[in-house]
Amino acid sequence: MLPEQLFHRDRLSICSEALAGTRARGGSELLDLKIEQDLLSSVKDHNEFAIVRECIRRRLEAVCSSVLIEPKKAIRKFPRVQHLYARLRGRLQAEDDEFKILSSVHPTPAVCGYPTEDARAFISETEMFDRGMYAGPVGWFGGEESEFAVGIRSALVEKGLGALIYAGTGIVEGSDSSLEWEELELKISQFTKLMKLEAPILTRGQSRIINQNQKDLTLID
């Protein structure tokens, strides 16, 4: 699976993407289309997706003179999963250094939740483990071009100890805890299948906090 792009800059041009809402791929073309339509029509998934997309748009607008979203809502398919997807493109006001751009767009709601500061404080108080490198931007930068991905849905592997697998789901109004857990299992299956394991050696599913209001933040761990 390709990593989720945080941003790609080519001189003054910058692009990013919003991914949210997850479904498995269908075993046939007809079933795959049915699952796609279910995802597109889901109110809960649209709510989650809109929060992510609009948050990224606002953050790009802080460093860009203009931002275009096209497509505004589509389906992006991967071998095992499919997501709601939007592409955002902008024109930077100046060729600022990458650290300024990174601080503007990171962390996205997919990583930290929303509203950011409320979610960050809640995560700090609630999570019982250190995230380590999980969800940090991963990429490279040069004089005229740079690209960073979101270090989410990842695994830390150490010889003799096994693997610590990270994945998350978006918790918004209308979320069903059992369905969110199934989504979490689907996401980590990309690692467990790769390692030919029926179950991971060690997993921690960190669900993201996403809420349009500055109250009633919810976390499932």
C-alpha cells in the first residue's frame, strides 16, 4: 500500500491529499462497486472525511495564495482497502523552508484528531503508551523539491522481539465501536498477512479523536 501523502512541493507548487473512511475491497467487481457505493453514501464516513479535508485545506491556505480541491470527494482503491479521497493543490506564497510547511500541515486530523489542541491534550492524558516514531512525517527535502508522507499504519520490527503494529480509526458522531474495531483489524491485516501470522505478536490500535466541537472528545484504545 502506498503511504498517505502529507505534501509534495515542487518550487512554489504544493499538493496534499485527504484520506478517510475505510472499506475492504470486494471479491468481485460487482461486490467491490457495492462496497464503494456504501462508502460514498455513508453519513458517518462523509463527516469524518469532511473534517480531514477541510482541516488540510485551511492549513494549506495559511501558507498558500490559493488552494484548489479536485476531486472534492472520490474513491481511492488499494489492493486490500478503499478510502474516500480528495486531492488538494496550492500555490505557496513563498519558498519557505520545509520546517515551516511541516509545522503548518502536521499533525493532520488522521494523526492527532480534531480540534488539534484539545485532542492532543486528551491523547497525552489517556494513552498508556509512548507513540515513538508512530505518525511522524517521513520524507525528504532538497533545494527546490520535497515530499513527506504520514507515518501512520506502520510497524516497528525488532529482531527477537517481534513487531509492534500501529493503526487507527476515525471516531466521529455516529461511529459504531464494533465496526471501528473491524476496520482496525482490516488495517493491521496488511501487516499480519505479510508476516504470515494469524495474529500480530503485539498490537495496539490507537483510534483517532475527530470531533467538530470542542467537547465530547471520544477515544477508543
